[in-house]
Amino acid sequence: MQKLARMRTLDECYKEIKQMDENTAISKYYIRQLAISGKIPVVMCGKKRLINLDGLIDYLSGTYNAAAANVIPYGYTNRKKQ
């Protein structure tokens, strides 16, 4: 049985990180930049960007490898240039 990914909005991710460590120096802006750059897994749901919370936590702890996960940065497509 596959584990369901914990997908959260930016605000929800930030709130979860703050609950884990109330003195964290991580900001919403930093999480947003990680999502936009493709360093953490993101899924677009309409206009809403959903962030994989476990991927974010793995990235922050130094165990996440975006290249191995084959992540496509936000704003890019798989379409071939003609």
C-alpha cells in the first residue's frame, strides 16, 4: 500500500515547520523560492501551489535529492520545442 503524500499550501507548510521548531529561521519566502526553483516537489492545483510537506522536511534535513525525484520546476513544461 502506497503512502499518501502530505500536500500542503505554503501557509500550511510554514505553520507545520513552526510547530516543529518555534524558533526556526525558515521563512515563507524561502519555502516559496524552493518551490519555484523545483528544489522541493510541488503540484499545481488550479492556481494553487501544493507543496509536498515530507519533501520539504527532507530537503531541509539534507536528505532530499530533487534530481532523483525527477522534479519539474514550476513554470516549466515537458513539451518539446518545435
